[in-house]
Amino acid sequence: MDFLILLLFCLPIIALGVALVKDYRGLRTFFASRSYDTPEDEKRYRGPAVLTGWVFIVIGSLPIADQLRLFLF
């Protein structure tokens, strides 16, 4: 039961991170800026947004990995 609650809590965090990394339906560009003047502006905002997405993925995965480690070993 604890693992199910853990999944219900962590999976939306991981999904948000994946959406930021993959720019799912323009989520990353929505947070970066409403309008880009040049393609260089988009490149400038892409790095921090992708890094933030990876942080969400890693933070969401840590409790799941810890629970699996306790279960398997």
C-alpha cells in the first residue's frame, strides 16, 4: 500500500519533468516566455527549462528507487 501511495505522489512530478524536457504541447515554451523575438531567445531559455525538467524527474524518481531498494535487498 505504501508503494501505491508513493507512485501516486511521484508519478505526476516525473510526468511534469518529462513534459518540460520534451516540450509537450508547448509547456516549456509557455513558462519560458510568451513570445520570442528571435530563435536565439528560444535557445537561451531552453537550457534552464530542460535542466528544471531533469530536476523534477530525478527528485520524483528518488523515493521510488529507495522503496525498490528496500523491497529488493
